[in-house]
Amino acid sequence: MPVDSNSKSATLYRMVMADRRCPHGLKSKDLLERQGFKVEDCHLTNRDDIDAFKAKHKVETTPQAFIDGERVGGFDQLVEYFGGVKKDSAGTTYTPVIALFSVAALLAVAVTWLTHGSFFSGPTVERFIAISMVLLGLQKLQDVDRFATMFLNYDLLAQRWVRYGYVYPFVETGAGLLMLMGLLTWVSAPAALFVATIGAFSVFKAVYIDRRELKCACVGGDSKVPLGFVSLTENLMMIGMAIWMLIKG
């Protein structure tokens, strides 16, 4: 259990070399200080010191924090010690899509303010969807090969034509930009409708028919976002946007 608030002191051993400082050591020191601890900051300044410390305390990594003479561990262990939740690198999270759609919404409002002098008007929703498409495409374009590999897990067209996974990010980004500018609707709307319809069917089949538990490639090839409702909603928004743009002409 955490120590009494009246006797908060801790000892932290972390790597501080001439050409390198351990980021987790800095984070551990910051966390201890934010929790009100007076930190005895012990630097391990060379490889011999680090190896000797690891051998003495039978640990494989640094930093290592000690509270009341008892070893707590590294940064993740400190987070748990103070009641936080350890980040699970293999787990799933909706944080990337929440952040992306939030920024897209704010950008849509900002553009509406610049062009109409108000925070919301009819085109705001259109801009939100178009900006979301551009941002989603940008995530995929950071590593197209990795995205395409992940995309192959569930996309029906990509499984038949592998190169489609490499084309998709460019189609999504390009269609979003054209929709945002209101240009070449006869190109952007059918392109968005095509990829989004295939995407919706693919997600629906993988998640709701085949009952597969997969990660969504929607925010790039390193995604931990679960394939499911959010992925389906993304495609349905694109379908709705494409149909609306075609109707508008």
C-alpha cells in the first residue's frame, strides 16, 4: 500500500549517461514528485554501473524506484502502485478514433467560423466528414504497407486484389480533399461510395457474421482500435456523404 502522506520519500535509480537519458526514468521521477515524494535521484552513468545495479537487485531493467526501502519497480509498476492502470500494449482502445473525430469536428467548426462567421451552419457536418476522411487517410499514409497488411485481415476486395490495400489510403484522402473543396464531385463521391460500401460489407461480415475479433486498420497499420461499430460507422458516414454530394450535384 502507498506510504503515509507525512513521510513521503523515495529513492530512484535511473540511467543518466552522457549521450542518453532513459525517458521512463524521467517519467518515474516526475510521477513520484507529482505524488508529493521527495526523490533521492540516483544516476547510473555508465554501462558497468547499470549492469552492477541489475545484478545486485536481480532486475532486468531500469529505472527502479524504492519506497520505504522496498522496491516498487519501474514506471508501469509505479503507475499501478499509485492506483493507476498499467497501459496494455496488446490491448484495445478507442482513444485514437476519439481524438481524430474530435479534432475533425473542431476543424469543421473552425472552417465554418472562417467562412460563415458562425460556429455551425449547414456545411459543417459535410466538412466534418470530409476532414475525418482526410485525417483517417493521413493515418494510413504514414505506413501504407503496414496498413495494407492489416487491411487484408478483413477487407473483401483486398483479399481478392492485394494492391487495393495500397490504393485505398490515396482514394480516401483524395476524395476527402475534393469533397472539402467542393470540386470534382463526379469523381470524389463515386470513389468514396465505392470504397465505403465495400468497407461496410467487409466489416459487417467479419464482425457480425463471422464473429471475428480483429483490430481495425482505420487509423493505420499499428491500430489497437477493435474492428466493429466504430469501423462500420466510419464507412456508413462516407456512404451518406457520397450520396448527399451526388444529390447536391
